[in-house]
Amino acid sequence: MRTSIEVADIFRAAGPNYRNAHTGHLSLSQLKVMSAVEHCRTAALGGHVEACEDCGQWRIAYNSCRNRHCPKCQGAAARTWLAEREADLLPVGYFHVVFTLPAEVAAIAFYNKVLVYDLLFKAASETMLTIAADRKYLGARIGITAVLHTWGSAMTHHPHVHMIVPGGGITPDGSRWISSRPAFLLPVRVLGKLFRRLFLARLVALHDAGRLGFFGALAHLADRQAFGRYLLPVRRKRWIVYAKPPFAGPEAVLAYLSRYTHRVAISNSRLIAFDETDVTFHYKDYRRDGCDRQQVMTLAVDEFIRRFLLHVLPRGFHRIRHYGLLAGGSRKMSIARARELLNAAPPPPDEADDEPTDIRPPCPCCGGRMVVIEVLKRWRQPRGPPDQAKTNWESAS
């Protein structure tokens, strides 16, 4: 069911004025996201007319934009991705680990998204794999699914990586599966120290190579000494790595992944009101506990759009990555070996259907099968009113 307010409604109403007011300050990627969200599931993208085989009920289905930043399009993408990942689940507990960049480093990341976000992935994954391989802690090669989020609940810039990690791993010689403790994977303080060291060393290397850009209030950081002074308090503070208790079984892991892997800056369900000048939405204040954590925020529409566009990722940037046992080329072999060591039955083979699964919703009137009777090109409306289209369909059948 369609929510009363959608991000698309806000973009359609205020997007043109926002683009005019910020001409020359919006990237091509941001402009493309705005256009995609505005036109998603409208006549602008084309579509088709469906009719029920049983009762002739008629409806229009417009195409989606399939943009990864569009709140409407992520549900289907998440379901497809989860179906592919389900075979990778092992019969062990899974942990949720979060690596977060300090605010000072997040400010640098804002102007260097590709380099710093990529460094965040690499430093966090190397930290996990290194500490897990140490016999002092686990002594095994683990698997990691990592997802980048760049936002906080209020859509501010807050880059962090969520990781889903099986509770154990395979020994270096491949002979045994080593399980972690039931409620403990790796020490977070040790993880935080290594993460800080790896990240800052490589960030300084990027600066020395002249690959970082600095603008506005950070322009002075182009000087090496100023950059070193800026990072001095960052080197001294504790970098937070957060580890949640393990999930209650594989089904809970999938439910979590479905919420996090394809999430965008804000979902339509969090929107409360829009009056052409202001947008009101729900958010979580993590400084509070209990019922007080759920709060309501109102932003000027231009500020709402600005915050949404903060989280447009560079073209081609992968925000879901796999490491260790789950890394691309060796994933199937590693998962098969892990199942063998755990004495777990392999997942049942996929049964290939003779016909592709019909993903169209059934007829809202009688539950019958809907079939396409007319294809609509971009910017085209149906050739006739519903009654005429229904008559044409019934006479043809």
C-alpha cells in the first residue's frame, strides 16, 4: 500500500526550485538521482497495462527507475539479493559488528568519498581478518559481509560499515572449524586500536601522494603539517567498534540483512508530513534510551533534499562487499568446506522451473492471474479509459 507521503513527492514539488537555486553545485550523479526518484513509477519511464484472465479487471503498472538511492526500488532489489545469499548461511551464530569513522575523519571523507569509503572497507575488513587469525583470539579465517552506510538516523553525514560475521572460522590448514564463544567474537578494544592504526597510516599515505582534496573550512589541510596537527587528537581518541550479541538463527540474519543491505538515507515509511516548505519525519536519537529514543524532526524542504543528496554514492562504487571465506572467487569452495567441517547438510539444489516465476501481483478483484495487454512507451498514457481497455481485452479473449 502506498504511504501518504513519499520522497518522490518532495522531489517533484521542490526539486526544480532546488536545482535552480544550486546550479553548478550539484554533481551529475546527484542530478541523476533526483530525476530518477521524481520519475519512478510514472508515465515518464513507460510501463504496461495488465488485465485479469478471469474477470478482466484492468490496471496500469509503470516502470520503476531501479536507482539504488530510490526508496521505492530497494525492496525488490533486497529480495533478489537475499535469495542469492541464502545458500551461504551456515548453521552457526552470526555477529553484527560496526566500524565507525570519527567526525574529524568523516569531514575529510565528505570531499573524498571514493578514496576514504574504500579505505574504510579495507581497514575494517583487514582488522577483522587479522585479529581473527591471531591464535590469541580465534586462530581462524572468518567470513565477512560488509555494508556501507553513510548516514545517521537524521540523515547527517555519518560513514560507518555494518558487518555480518559467522561465529567462527576455518583453521589456516583447512582441517578444522573453530567456533567462537557463544556471546563473544573478538575484543572490540583490540579491534578499535588496530582499525585506527591501519586507517590513519593509509590516510596519511593518500595525503602524501597528493590524492586527497580539501575545500572550504578544510582547505588548509592540504599542507602536510596542518594535516598532521589535525589528526593528532584523532590518534589519541578511542575509535569505537561496536559488536552486538549474535542473531537468533539464520532466519534472523536474513531478516536483518533485508533491512540493512539495500537501505537508503530515509525510507518513505518514516515520513510524517510535507507542506511544501517543511518536511517532518521520525528519527532515532541514540543518546536516549527506551521510548524517548524515537523522536520527530522537522526540516526545511531544501535542507531535507540537501541531506538526502549527501548520501549519493559515486558511480560504480560497491557498497556491499565480501571478505575472507565469503570473498568472490573462493566463496563456494569455502562455504562447502565449512559445511563439511560442521557436518551440515548442503542446501537443496535449486529446481529450475520450465516457466519464469510470475512476479506480478494477483488481481485485486478476484485474485486471478494478470497478463500484459498493452505496453506503454515513455511519457505515454493508456490509449483508452479503463472501461474501453477492459472491453478490448474481453473481446480479444
